[in-house]
Amino acid sequence: MSVDVGKSRRLLKDPSVTAWYSNLCEGSEITADVYLRRLGRFCEENDTTPQRLAGMDAKTAFNVLVGAVRRYREQQFAGSMIKGYVKAVKSWFSHNDIEIKRVNVKGANKTPTLKNEKTPEPYVLNSVWRFCDERQAAAIAILAFTGFRPQVLGSYKGTDGLLLGDLPELEFDNAQKKVVFKVIPMRALVREDRSKTGKAYEGFICEEGCKRIEEYLIKRMKSGEKLTLESAVIADDFGHGGTITTKSICKIVRKAFRHAGFQWRPYILRRWYDTRMGLAVAKSELGLLEEWVKFWMGRSGDIEAEYRLHKKLSDSQLEQMRTAYQRASETMLQTIDLHRDNTETMRREFRAVALRSIGFTDDDIRQVDLGKLTTPEFQELVRTKLEAHRETDTKACMIVTSEEKDHYVNPTKRWTVKEWLPDGRAVIEPPASNPKPSVTQTTQSGLAG
């Protein structure tokens, strides 16, 4: 459903279209651009112009829209996409005082491309870190540990974004190349012009997130950049601390996901935060309230109204929220335990990813204490599962190093990467026509960890 942006921009030569577009921009520049492109595409497909549409009576306009819905349906477009085009054209009709009765679109609220998208477990998200550079890691950490939308970090046109001045509890020393957090979890403020709802709010960033930000800022200072309060937290590549677009923020995150072998959307990080914090709310001992989570994510609620009324939270309420966030982040958000032996942590995480890659569900994994299993016990667990795969004629996998991967993942042998493990090795699976490797091959490749 792409359309030539230049073609849609040419519609602005019409003063009436320009007026309609300008009015939409007052609400949202993104919506204005999307509606303009959709109007241009609609006119192109229906061999018409905005002027001709504006000259229709209400009944004719209704029939045109219903006919378009039918054609889009025949072309098997998703209901949500059809609804988007109907809304854009109805907006143009409304601008010209042509009020259309309800145009029904079946499945308008369904998103079939996202129905199989699964929110990752912390150990899975943890596996992404080793495929990130410092900027990618910082961007992913902020989105995952705050639940902020990508446009908070960088505006639609790249003229604004989250600035170092929006992190009031972070201090930096350009001369010493040091970053200091006055308190952790650290506050992150979202100004009104960075909020989708147009209302200011704030959230927190946990210790793991602060660690990623610290590493990124130190790298920037060592490269010669002089940080200021006006510097972007996630900056451009030119070392000047300039803000970047929402599209660029998403590209940075998406590139890291693809490198790690995942097809996730950047927005899955906000969904991940919402899911994990929802689980934390259910644990009454953490003292976390659902309305606080909504506020931190920029949604309307009682706390948002109080914040707007008094311009800031009281000190006692702020600290109460910080304490609850810290408890929740330590048990639900952070992908590593920064206060526990890293060897044991990596061992558990590696074993969990390995089991998941051969068919264990997350529920199955939760029922096993991976830290207490001996190596022979873990090998037997893996061997039993792989034998079950053989009996059901399911294609087997192998775990290989990144160097060994290239021997299998190529146009000749046609193996594919199923998942990347935390230690840099890959779980690969053969094409359906290839003979399966033996259980001995698989276990000897290193599943024991």
C-alpha cells in the first residue's frame, strides 16, 4: 500500500487541501502526513481528484467509500488497513462539509500481522545485548525499562527528543569522562511536546538501564563530544549530540533485533514493559499500583491528573513510587541480576534458551530449577526431548559456533538460524529435505553448557 510521497505532496498545490492538511498538523504531524498519503493513494486508485471528491453529495460519497472497501477486501487487505483509508477520506469529506454515515469495515480492529507476536521472556531479551553497540543497547534499555514510546527519544522530524536535561538525577563530567547517577532508579521526564497525549509525565530507569546509558555516554565523551543538558540521550552519529527522528530510533533498535536473529518490532519493548509490570502489579508484596504503571507509560489516569494539576509529584509520593519500581524492576524487568554471581546467572540463562530452542515452553522451563540440575541431569533432559522429536519426525536442531554456522547457513545446505544463544552460539535447523543430525551430534555440540 505504499505510495509515492512526491505525488501526495503535489496535492498541497490545492489551497483547500493545504488548509485541511494544516488543520490536521495542529493535532499531529504524523496523522497529517499519513492522511495526505492515503488520500493521494485513494484518488489514484479511483481515478479521481480531491476536488471531485469534494464536489460529491453525501450519498455518492458514501457509495464511493463502500465500493472502495469492497475492492480492498477483494485484494485481501487487512481490515485495520482498510479502516485507515476510510478514516482519511472521511476526514477530507468532513472538511468539505460532506458528512458520511457509518461505513462498516469487518475486522477493523484486528492486526493479523501481530497476532503471533510473542512478548519475550527476560532471558530472551538478555540475549540481544551481546549483538548491540552502545547506542543500540542504550536505546533498547530506555524503551524496555520505561515503557516509553519511540517518539519520546526522537521526534517525528528529528527536531527534538529525550535530552540529558530530562534526566535530572544524572550528572556527567566531560573532563573526567565520568557519569554519576545521584539515585537509582533514575527519573526520566517526558515533556508535554514529547508526549503523545500532550501531557507531561515521568518514569524511572532501573540499574541495568543506567548501566547501558552510562557506557554509551562515556563512549561519546571519549570520542570527543562535549555533553550538555541540551544533548540528546540517543544522539546522531556525528558526535554533536543532535536529536534524531523516530524512524531512526526504530531503525537502531530493529537492526539490533535482526542481528540477534529476532523479527520483533521496536514497539514490542513497550508491550514487554507493560506485560512485565502487569505481572509485578499482581504481586501485592511489591507495593506497585496499576495506576502508577499507566502514568509512567504516558496514559491517562488519576496520577496523571494530579501531576498535571500540581505540576509535579510530592516528594513522599515520588519516593514511594521509586521504591515500588525498584522492587518490580529487580524481579520482573531487569534481564540480569547485577548483584549475583554472573557465572551462575549466565548458566541459568543459557540453559533456558537452549531448552526453549528444542521445544520446551516457558511454563515447562519454570518448573525446572536450572541452577540445581547437574550437567548429566541437564544432558538427559535434552536427550529425552530430542528423542521425542525423532519419534514424532520433527526436524532436529544443532547448536554451533558463529564460525561453524556459515558452513550450514548458506544457499547450498540451506540451514536456517532458529535462535541465538547468550554466549554467541546459534541454534540452527535443517531444511525439511535434509536428514536430521543424531542426538549424539546435538548434545556433543554443547547443549550441556
